[in-house]
Amino acid sequence: MNLKKALDNLETICSHLDNVRIDYRIFFGTLLGAVREKALIAHDSDTDIMLVSFNPDKLIKIDKLLKADGFKRVPKNEKEIISYSRNGEVTDFYCFKKIEKYFKLWNIIIDEVLINEWVYLEISNVFFKAPKNYIDCLIQLYGKSWRIPIKHYHALPVTLKYGRTNSKLLYLLITNIPLFFEIFQKIKFNSKSLLKKLSPKLFNLLKKTYHRLFN
């Protein structure tokens, strides 16, 4: 990710969101970078925004404003994500649904108390709206190990016992040897791709076994 271009995109987008009065929070890896490093995370692939409140008419306005500023809409399979790119850098809008006292996106559930109030957080001398209870948000999203930089360690459902896994062994390895997770993910991805081609039945069997052990 080109940090300068990504930050410039994020600043432009958030300015338009404010002008159209769409309530937003920087979220996921962008929030993590703001709190942990006061910068975007260099190995991240995009910037992330949670849309707290929005309606179709305002999204149409945002679309027109962003396209006028040189952004292009990026097609996504997931209807809950709206993505725009400019100068090769992508920003994702995550459309959480408000259900009773929670915000929900897929299996990720965040208590509204953590989101409703906001503060400005700094990213490389630029300020963005973020959840006021950002520490509790990061614990819910990334577990108590959120302060440890671990490549490709993404937010997962808060139902997992150890922050992004149900395996205590895997959690201890990841948090004590961050490089382990990066190697683990590469081996996992390459093995999955190869096995899926060679033997789909064995792939499905091992997938079920893996989820029982580690998820």
C-alpha cells in the first residue's frame, strides 16, 4: 500500500462523508493503525471505514462526489462492502446493520456503546472520526493481543475464545512468534489451493477437521 496515496484518499473520502452527513468511523486495520502506530499499517492492503448510519440517497450523493474526484467504484461480491479506488489504492465502506443494541456485519457483532460516541484520532497528522471506546473495539476485533503487529491477522467474529482463533496453542504461537502466523498463512493458502485441485473430497474433509481444531 502506498501510504501517502492511501491517506490522501481516506482524507478526501471522509471529508465528503462529513459534508453529506453520513456518520462514519475508521475501523478494522485503519483503526488499529491509528491507535497503535498513529499511521496506516504499511503491510495493509486497503483502508477501512464503518458506516454507522446511511441511506440510499446519501450513498448516491457520495458516489457522484467521489467519481468527480477521480475515484472508481470497485465491484465486490459482498453487498455489505462498498469499495472505491483512486491512484491504485482502495478504501472499503462496511455497511453494518443496527440490530437492537448492536452493530452487525456477517458474524462480527459490536456493542453500540462502543460505536455511538466518537473522537478524532490522528493518522500521520490528519484527524479522522473513530469510536470513542477504541481500545474495547480493538479487543473485540483482534483480541487482547491487538498491540502485537502480526501480518495477515485479520478481525474475525468475537465469538472466538482467543481473539481470532479457538486454539490456545495457535494463539500462543502467534502472539509469541508473530512471524509464525505469516508463514502459517502462506503454507495454509498454498496447500489449500493445491489440495483443492488434486482432491476436492479430501480437501473438504481436512477443512472440517481444521475448523474443529482451530476455530
